[in-house]
Amino acid sequence: MDLSAEQHEVLKRALLKKGGELADKLSRLLAGERVADLGALLGGGTPGERPEEKLRRFLARIDAALAALRAGSYGGCEGCGVALGWARLEQLPWADRCASCAAALG
């Protein structure tokens, strides 16, 4: 997907912001603090997966999106290869699948 310089920066800032928030929550959780809003933040996941595992998985997705953004390969569906589109990426900058492929995964 071809992004304008402005779109690139918007997505990069959003990814960095979310990554910072998640890293802070993970640090607090590992320090023994109770983090009240984790359920809404992390919905889904594997049954039995601990909150810190979900946070690490989400952080890995953000890291992968940032790496793809730097490499110029950002914005394609990992399932079918279609371009995700600006609207989807603006809403979910860490998205790695189109809505159809994401729905198929459950």
C-alpha cells in the first residue's frame, strides 16, 4: 500500500503511542499492580492465556507493524494479500489482516 508521508507519520505515531501504553501496562502488571482495564484492551486471545502473555502478543504485533512500516511492506493482508486500506489502518494501525480474513480466524 502506498502511503503519503503524512499517513505514514500518523500511523507511526499511533503505533508508538499504543506500544508505549501496552509496555507501561505490562510493566505495571509484572510489578504486581492490578491493571483494571486489561479485559477491554486485550479481548480475545487463547483460552487460558495470561494477561501478560496477551500484552506481549499485542506488543509483538505492534513491533511487526512498525518493522513493516520501516521496510515499506506495511498495509497488506497476511491472509490474502489485499491492501488493507487507509480507513482500516487508521482505525487499527496494528491490523495485519483484512476484515474478511480476520473474521475467518474467529
